[in-house]
Amino acid sequence: MPDGQLLARVAEQELVVIRPTVEGDPILTYYRASPGVDGIEVMSDNTADRFRGEDFDYQVCTSIDATQLTTGCRDA
């Protein structure tokens, strides 16, 4: 494997956070840092939420703050 491919594989990181809605339905949020992406990709999977419907949000954020979770986001 060429060194560049190994570096690209190591550089991509993903965090998955599962939090429940008030009713207890799981909402999965993926935070991903990837080479070639200017910011952090944030993908929220709301498909298991019985009251919100089938929904999948995707944004790119310039920063992540532990208290606010996302800042400087734009829909992508």
C-alpha cells in the first residue's frame, strides 16, 4: 500500500453519538473528519424517531464545541 493511502486512512476519524428523544427513540449523530473536507461533517440519522419521520441531515461545520456541539455549520 502506498504511503499516501495509509495516511488518508489514518487521517479520517469518525465519532458516533447515540442519544434518545424524549420518547426514547435513538438519534444517531456521526461526526467525521476526512481529508479534503474543509471542516467537520455532521450527519444526523433521525429515521428511528417515530414522530419526526424518516429524515437524514447532513452539514459541514467549521468547529465543534462540547457545550453547543456544532457551530459555524452550513447545509451540504
